[in-house]
Amino acid sequence: MSIPATKFSPGKWGEMKVFRYIDSYKLDNHNLAPITGEDEMVSMNQRIRDCIKKSTGDTVTVTLYLQSDYLYEEYGY
């Protein structure tokens, strides 16, 4: 899954940690994957598709929080 407007984000693999929801399924502490010259990506493997009962090509709602933004919103720090 490509994340729009992240093409020029600073950092290397593992430096941008995110919390995400895919539909209502919460996934903690994942890396955005940098792709040279393109927007960054997050994976949605078969295990995740099984948990949310979706298959390849189905529409999902994705919400991403940078780890620091999520911690502030949820816990105030």
C-alpha cells in the first residue's frame, strides 16, 4: 500500500514507525518502507487480510499515525 506525499520523507528503513488501523484492526509499531524515488509503503500481508476478512483488491480504510503523534493523541506524551 503506497502512502501519498512521502516520497521526500527523511530517514532510512526503520526510522519512521507508525501505528495503523486497517478497517478496525489495529497494528502497532510498523515501519514505513522507503522505495527509492517513490512514495513509502506499508505491507498488508495474508495474515492481516485474514484478520480483517478481506482479499486482494477489496477496499479498506487505512488510518496511520506516526508513533510520536499516536502516543501524544492517546496518552498525552
